[in-house]
Amino acid sequence: MRFITELRDGDMVSSIYLCKNKRTLQTKAGKNYYSMQLHDKTGVVDGKVWDINNGIEHFDSMDYIQVDAQVISYQGAIQLNIRRIRKAKEGEYDPRDYMPYSKKNIDEMYKEMTDMIGSVKEPHLLKLLQMVFMEDADFVNRFKLHSAAKTMHHNFAGGLLEHSLSVAKMCDFYAKNYPVINRDLLISAALLHDIGKMDEISSFPENDYTDEGQLIGHIVKGVIIVEEKIKEIDGFPQKLSNELEHCILSHHGELEYGSPKKPALIEAVALSFADNTDAKLEGFVELLDGAGKQNADWLGFNKMFDSNVRATSR
């Protein structure tokens, strides 16, 4: 298999890729052509079929397809000029080759998460975390392989686990340095803050926004999930429930960033800072990785940082 990051201008390639989406468009002359995004675990590449003939078998979005193509450069990015396509058969490809994975060990991260859950002393919060992250084996397996985003940051299998754990670790640091913080509340909110992404974003290989994600969003959906679990816990204090849900509702920090509420508790402020820090730094790491470790040039304007960015000199 030729992974997308290995492709170079002028190469001829014959390989299987996941067709994430397929569109039938028309040239200015009125001739139909196919435009598609092809994925593997290393990245994405645009593909074009300019001549729809007998060598192009029928296929749809989310099909694994064998393509014969020439790699060309177009507007600074590589593109596949595809001559032949057929749908790949089961056994011809390994689905794991089409899922970007966390660079960290997923089982080790999950063990760290369960250890952190075990450090929570407030019994109602402890029970809630155990119910969500430990007692439902099917949910745990899906959570461990779920992404935290479609494109922005942690958009890989294990990304949601990695992000949630990273945010919780930062929050643990805050709690140690600012004793006024209710550590149990903050750690619980950190681990739960993005739980709604389980419903907002579909599992791999799709990793795309669901109907719930488009209409409700992960912040509100996360609160709904937490409320449903809390109802199953006898004697869960209403004030504690309100404070936990507030932290989740306000974790984007600003109304214009999608939070229904702005932080009104010190734990909510800490969570919003930790969430933003991890998202931004991971986003920068992924930006540098995409540019190549040896690239010392300016990378151009980046929307996330509202700035022209480059790697630090070495």
C-alpha cells in the first residue's frame, strides 16, 4: 500500500483508499467528472476522474476503492488524476490502515484515566465517573477509539481519550496550586466535558458530524448524558449537579465560542483554560507534523491562531 504521505508529484500509484466523499460535477464545457476525497491513516488527498469510462466502476462515498492514478501537483498540494477505479473486496485491505491513531498507547491512557477516577473522593461524583467510563464495556470500547474532532485537534482514534486525560491532568495541576478549587468537581468536569462528542461525531471511518451533532452539539448533549446518569444515582446533591453541569456548559469559555454560559465558578474557569490550552497546543503540534519535521519555513496564516506561524528554530 502507498500511504498518502508517501505520494510525490509525478508518481504512478495503484492502491486502495477510503473514498470519504464523492461528488459528480461538471466542467465549464458541460462534461461530468468525479471529485472525491481519499483517506488513509496518514492523511487525505483530492482525487479527480476527468474521463468517466468503462474503467471506472460504480462506487459511492465511504467505499474502499482501488485506484490507478498519476500524482500531480495543483495549487501547492498533491492531487490524484485517476484513470481506473474498482471497489475493493473484503480481505484486500485492513481498516486500521484508514484510521489515524493517537501516538500514545490507548490502553495506558485508559489506565491513567481510571486511576484518576479512583482518586475522586466525593462518592456521588465517583459513582458517576465509574458509571460512564468503567461499567459499560461497549461504551468504553467506543470511547477509547473515538476522536475529539472532525478536523481541528485530536481528530484521530483515541483522540477523545487523549484530550480528556490531558485536560484532567492540567486541572489536577491547577487544583494542587490553587487550594480553593474543588478538585473532585474539577477532575470530574474535565473527564466529562467532551463526553457529548460520542454522539456529536460518528465513529471511524466516517468521523463526521451526526444529525445530533449538527442540531444539538456536544456541549448540550454532554449535559443531557450526565443528567441521565445522575438520575440513576440515589441522593446526588442538586447543588453539586448544577455546578458540574455548569462547568460542562461553560467549558468553551465564551458565548461566541459556543458555550451556552460563561464560567461563573473557579472550577469552570480552570476547565475552560485547560481545554483551550490542550486544543491549541495539540492543534499546533498537528500543524507542524503536517508540514514535516524538517520544515523551517513560515507555514502561512492559520485560522486557529489568527497568525502566520512557523516551527521554532533548532
